[in-house]
Amino acid sequence: MTHSVIPLTSARLLMTDVEVEKLLGVDWRFTEFTSAPAHVLYSTCAEFLALPIAGEKVAAGLIDIIFSWRHHIPAASLAMWMNAIALIITALPEPYWKMVFQLIVKELQESDFLTIPHAADVNPFDALAFTKSSLSQREYRCSYVLALAHIVCHHFNIGQLSTIPKFIKEQVKPVVETERQFLFVCHLIGPFLQRFQQERSYCCVELTIELYEILEKVDKAGAELKYMDSICDFFYHIKYKFVGDEPKLEVEKVIKNLRTSLQVRLRFIAHHTTIEGTPVAPTPTN
């Protein structure tokens, strides 16, 4: 009974302003809410808080709507449903939205595509792109997890968003061992670096250091890095766009320990290197 209420209650946020006005029939000049959608959001959250089950189970039920969407959601409406669910989760207390973090860790640990090298002969940049994955016959769950995480984090206030560096350090870094897992983490963090730089610059620096340390861990695992050039391009983008030389000391310590091919590619970030003139051939990306 409770589980069936969750999709129906969430569906209210998909209504148009006109439909909501007809449903509520309220004179908004004399209410505490600024608009009909705001009223619907907070009344929906109040109903979820009143359910006689743990917040984690409510959040899990909301998230499950996305991964069972073919049963009740038209493909054209999936993005709107994801946005509505993200609005609800981020407006609820921490136990609800922390379930998204648990979902990310679970995907990193259990996804065959991310954990098993060459599990599928497909470019991970295509597999992690939600639009491409959802329209193909070989859709990947990791792209849905990534898309939902992006939408949820987009609706986070800065206090909620500031929990991400600790999450990456304590929960994500210990489980990342493969190149594809690392690419997933880069895709997860990348879209929010601009906001971190503007609102919490120290978080941007912390995340940069964590990314280097995760790369070192993946490098020590000894696996082939097929997308080394793209990874290094991302680090150059972070340096010149967001953090500059602020994390220089920590970054140089990590780069010293990387394989030679990575040191060569990152030589303009770590100026200490003694192999600046060593030529290096680009790695294939297909």
C-alpha cells in the first residue's frame, strides 16, 4: 500500500501550473507559498514524512521509480519524472537524499560494466551519456545512476553539495579500482566544479586532490589505461579553469608516483618532472 502511494504522490509535481491551480483553488496572495508548484512540493514532502516507514525506504521507493520506468512512465516523460523525484528528495531531510550516495557506491561496486575490464566493447563516454544510453538497445544502468545523481546535486543547496568531498574521500575512493570506475567519478564531479569554485572554493581544491589520489590508486592496480589522454585533459581543464596552483604540493606528490606515461602527459602540472622532453604517443580512444 505504502509503496504504491509513492509514484502517485510524486506524479503531482508533473502537473502544469493550470492543472495545479484547478486542484488547489487557492488565492496565492494570502498563503505562505510563493506558487502552486511550491505548495505541491512541500505538501508532498509532508505526506512522505508522515508515512509510517523509515526515510531510507521512502527514498528507495522513489529511486526505484526511475529504474522500473518502462512499466509506468512514457520514455518522453522520463527526464521530468527524474527531475520531480530529485526535487522531492532534496527537499526532505538528510536520510532521504543520502540514499542517492548509497546508490552511487552500490553502482561502483556491482556494475559489471564499471568493475570488469572490457566487460562490453563500447566507449565508456557513450555508455555514461544518459541520452545516448537511454535511446540505444544496450542501455546501461550506470548512465541512469549518473543522470539521477546530476539532477539531485543540481537541486542541492550549497550545504548539501558541500558533503560531496567527504563522500568521495570516505565512500567512493575505497571502492574505485578500474579505469571505468574512475571515469564514472570524473563524470559525477565534473559538472559541479564551477559551482564549487564560486560558492565553496576549498571544496573544489579538496575534490581535485581526491581525484589525483584515486587516479594513483587506479594506476597502482596496473591495468591498461585506454583513455589516458582524456583523463589528463580533464586534469588540465581543472587546473586552468578552477584551481590553478592552489593544490600544487599535494598534486605533485601524487604525480611523482604515477607511471611514466602519465607523468609525461601531466608534466606541465607537475613542473618538478625530469622527463619533460620525453616524447609520448597518444593512446587510442576507440
